[in-house]
Amino acid sequence: MCETLGIPKSSYYQSFNKIESNRDRENRELTEKIKEIHMESKRRYGAPKIHELLGKKGYKVSIKRVQRLMSDAGIRSITVQKFRPTPSKEKVVERENILKRDFSTTTINEKWVGDITYIHTLKDGWCYLASVLDLHSKKVIGYSFSRSMTTELIEKALENAYITQNPNEGVIFHSDLGSQYTSDDFAKKIQSYHMTHSFSYKGSPYDNACIESFHAILKKEEVNHVQYIDFETARIALFEYIEGWYNRKRIHGRLGYKTPQEVENSIRLSA
């Protein structure tokens, strides 16, 4: 066969002892590191964030190479869907929109946003998570989880945020026009904290896009991949995701690939 193909016999025998090239070795080592970062994120990170973390670890590699190695190894993020808010059909009375989609901030505890989302469990049915997010750090600064979607649910989330952050007077708190947020009891809670309440326009979910985006991320990275047995199981999982992952480990491109806690810490240290 070697004679027919014009190949020296020595080349044929050398093919059994092929030596790994430097490039192949680098790709193998990079792929292992990529797998490690991907699994540490519970398969939530895609190429951009993995590329950023590789750079922080001292690896000089292009994002295209990371994308190619991930493709070759069959590695991809589990969060592939995009956030698309659904307009509300609830009949409500318009209230003042102070924020007007101006999500810009100069520091923490200037503008907070809040909303409620649904979490399903096998035993206890639908449960409800109310979250409060700081627009500057993107940190979930307060939340509450309950079997009932009541005003007490959102009051507890705001109370947790207030106790944790201890803000100065004048924080703008923005929410939608849900009955819990427009209730007299919640208005009294807002006043007691010397905050200003801003409301989304009717049928305008983009007015509160930041907190809706967080809840969409929560669903794509955690909730949609798990079947919670009951309320308590879901409560523990949400605590681990929000406090153990989202606030303290999940890097954000819009934060310069820092975590929300890192952003807050740097501001408090410089104050």
C-alpha cells in the first residue's frame, strides 16, 4: 500500500506514535479550563463570560478561539432565550412615572426597582417571589418568598432591602401598577422609609425592564431547569441562587464583568 501511494514505510510506522503539537496541547488545556469554568457556573456561562474569566486567570486567548473550542467540545450555555416582557392586560389607574425609563445612576441606593414573579412547586402549587434590585449595582438587595401573593409579601421584600442597605432619604422605588404595589398599606410603608414611589405606565413592561430581566435570568438559569418538590425546597434553592450565585459570583457584562457585590463593596470602601 505504501508503494502504491508513494509513502515511505517509516512515515507509516511513525503515524502510530504521533506526537502532540504545542497547539493541540494548548487547545486541550484550554478546553479543560473552559469545562471547569462552565461547570462552576452550572452551565450558565457562555463564551463572552468564559473568555473574560480566562483572561483574569492569565490565559491570552481570543473570544473566537474560545467559541470554537466550546463548539468542538459541545459546550454551550443553558441560557439561550432572550428576555421579552409581556404587556399586562390588567385594568389599572395610571400613576406618576418618575423614573421614565431613566435607569442611569451615579451610586448605590439612588433608584430601586421591585416586582413579583411566580415559582411552581409540585406539592404546594404556585408560590411567589418579590424582589428588590438596586439599579446601580444590579444587586438583589431584598426579597421575600411566600405561598400567597399579598401586600405583606412586597412589604417584607422592601423591608429586607431597607434594613440591609440603610439608605439615606429620597430613594426612588419603581414598580408596576399591580394591586399590591398600589395598595394603601404599601404606600404607608414607602412613606415611612421616606422614599418616592414611581410607577410604570399601564401596559408598559419596559418601564420596569431591569427587574423583569432579573426574573427572566432567574428562570433561565435556575427555575426552568429544576422541579421543586415543595415551598421549602424552592425557598432554599432561591436563597442559594440569589445570595450564593447571582449577587456574589455571577459576573455582569454591564458591570465591567464584576459581580453586584463587588460593585457595592468598592463604593462603600471609597465612601
